[in-house]
Amino acid sequence: MIIVWLLLIVLTTTLQISCAKKSSPDEQKNCKTCKVFGGDGVNNVIHEEQVCSDDEEKDLHSRFPGREIKCQ
């Protein structure tokens, strides 16, 4: 009986790990790299960050008000 419970725990853990790994690449497909530029032009990147949602991008804009930000 103990062996059955241990096997069940191992299978459950393995399934959860494999599902988590599958979702990560899908989330990364929707991510963009955003660059925040300083006052010296487009060659002066003062911050770079990967954003994966509209909320994260809005947060980036709110943290750097008045700065030029390009995401792609």
C-alpha cells in the first residue's frame, strides 16, 4: 500500500512539472523586450525589460514617465 502511495505522489509531481514546462514557452511567445531611452537619443538605453502583458507594459511606462520607450 505504501508503494502505491509513493508511486502516486511521484506521478503527480512529474505531471505537474511537465505541465509547467509546457506553459512557459507559450507565455514567452507573447513577451516583448522594452527599452527605455535616456535624454541623449536612441543610443542611450537606460533600462531594458521583458514584458509579457499589457499591465506589465503600463507599469513600465508609469515607472519611467516622460521617457521614450520602445517595445518589440
